[in-house]
Amino acid sequence: MEERAIQRIFILGSGGRLGAALMKEWQKLDCLKLVSLSRSELDFSQPEAAVNVLKNYKLTEKDFIINCAAMTNVDQCEEDSGLAMNVNATTPGLLAQLAADAGARFLHVSTDYVFDGKLERAYRETDQPHPISHYGASKLAGEEAVMATSPHHYVARVSWVFGPERPSFVDQIIERAFTSDQSAAIDDKTSSPAYTKDLAEWFQIFLQPEIDGGIYHLCNSGLCSWREYGEYALQVAARYGMPLRTTSVAPLKLSEMKNFIAQRPQHSALDTTKFSTLLGKPLRSWQEAVEEYIRLQVTGNRLQD
Ligand SMILES: NC(=O)c1ccc[n+]([C@@H]2O[C@H](COP(=O)([O-])OP(=O)(O)OC[C@H]3O[C@@H](n4cnc5c(N)ncnc54)[C@H](OP(=O)(O)O)[C@@H]3O)[C@@H](O)[C@H]2O)c1
């Protein structure tokens, strides 16, 4: 990595799936000084108190802040839209303003759920967002609040995040197949999985001061339905010797999900051309990423790659 002026990198939401991955992967880069701020240290539901916590660090232009904290439970956001707005929009906007005032750059993590899922191709950064849930609306408001404070800040939209730091769909479907020979997942909802290990590698490019501020889409390449994603994970897990009772996943329809409170976008894959051009290489496929994730799970992370 090239020499840079950055002295401290603040990871907000460091206890979550992505935040914890950044802490773990970036600790290996011993040239970086990481400051971890989890929910117990910086609570986004209390905007003023959160600002005061970050103020105490006396930010300078040599600091970089990454916000991975969010209220991510889509149905909870639907039931408490006020809290979702505070956590996902108001506080990120205030923290981004604090960073901008100090000349520090701020990377805010966002979501494919800012789109309505009705487009017939993957979404580009230039496509008009149109959220259909309070979660999506609060995340879009967060993007706008952050970008209003500085043209040098970043919004990184990601989708279907998986990794070892916190169980996700991949882990749940494998877990279920240990004890049941019945497996089912939605087949008419598509997007692109994103492996936390890959996101942690890709995010490093934003540390370079010459990278233009703005919105970027980041996820593994290719798209799939939940059913295809789950079935692929089961097949890989079985290949690595996991004693599963099934490797096939029956199709469900999104409209059959009566327990969903919030509406979900049906087709929300992200087009990553802008980011892969910036990186100068294609982003590896979701299948390669899932395969590596499961292999590392099976081998107990003994392989260091
Ligand atoms: N997961 C996905 O599939 C997905 C898809 C698209 C976009 N994203 C975006 O990716 C980012 C990271 O998500 P993730 O997958 O890492 O989710 P996650 O595991 O739920 O992590 C979110 C983190 O935010 C913290 N948090 C929640 N409420 C908070 C509050 N009031 N104050 C401070 N921290 C709070 C959580 O704390 P606790 O540890 O205490 O719960 C957790 O550490 C988010 O911006 C999310 O919107 C995720």
C-alpha cells in the first residue's frame, strides 16, 4: 500500500459483521492505527451524545472515519421508523459534519435497499433511489445527510453481506441442513452477496486521498436468488465434508413471506463497474467468495490467504 498521511482510522459499529471484519483484516496491516467504537462506546440512537464522543477525539485532516453502524433489522425499522431515522440518518449526518469540519474523510456504508427492486438490470450509482421500506428510506436519508457535508466523503453501498463475524443467511441454511432434510428459500428475489473479507480488502482504496468522493457500489460479481445462494452454499459445504441432510433448496415466493413486516426490493443487484474500474480489476464472483468462506470455516481458519 502506498504511503499516506492518514494517522487514525475510526471504525464505527466495530461490533457488527462488517465493522468487526474491518477491525480483524486491517489489524494485519500494521501501518494503520485503528480506533474501534462499538455501540456501547458510541450510541447512534443519541445523536448529540454520539457527536460528543467523537468530538473528544479531536479529529484532524489526518483521520478517516468508516461508519458500519446501522439499525439493520429491516422489520424493526418498519416498526420504529423514528429510531431508524436517528441511527441510520441523523447521527451519521452529524458525525460526517464533524469530520468535514476537521477536514477528515468519512465513508458511510449503505445498502441496495435504497432501490425499489423493479429495474431489470443491476443498479448503477446514477440510478434514482426509491426505497420501499423505512429501513431503505432511513439509509437513503443517511447517504444524503453524509454527502451534504462534504464532496470528499464516500457512500459505499453493499448487499447481502456474509462473513464469519456474525451469522448470516449462508450460516443459517447450512446449520438447518445439519438436522433437517427440508430446505427452502426465496427464488424470485435477487441480489449479489458480498463477503466481508473482500469488502475489507476493497475498502482500502478509499484511504488514498486522491480517490474522488461520491457513491460506489461494492459486492461480489454475479447475481443470484436466495435459493441459488443457499443451494450453492450447501453444495460447497457438503463437498468440504459437512454432514448435511440435504443439498437442495426448494423455491419459495417473496409474496408468500407472510412474516415479513417491511416490503423488500425484488431485484436489487448492484452494478459494480464504477468501483472495479477504480480498483483496476474485476471483483471476484460470489461463488468464489462463498467457496472460500466455507473452506475457511471447515479448516478453522488455519489457511492464511
Ligand atoms: N447485512 C447485510 O446483508 C447488509 C446488506 C446491505 C447493506 N448493509 C449495510 O452494511 C452495514 C453493516 O452492516 P452489517 O451487516 O455489519 O450489520 P450488523 O452486523 O447488524 O452491524 C451493525 C452494527 O451497528 C450497531 N448498531 C446498531 N444500532 C446501533 C446504535 N444505536 N448505536 C451504535 N451502533 C449500533 C450494531 O450493534 P450491536 O453489535 O450491538 O448489534 C452492529 O454492531 C450497514 O450500514 C448496513 O446497512 C448490510
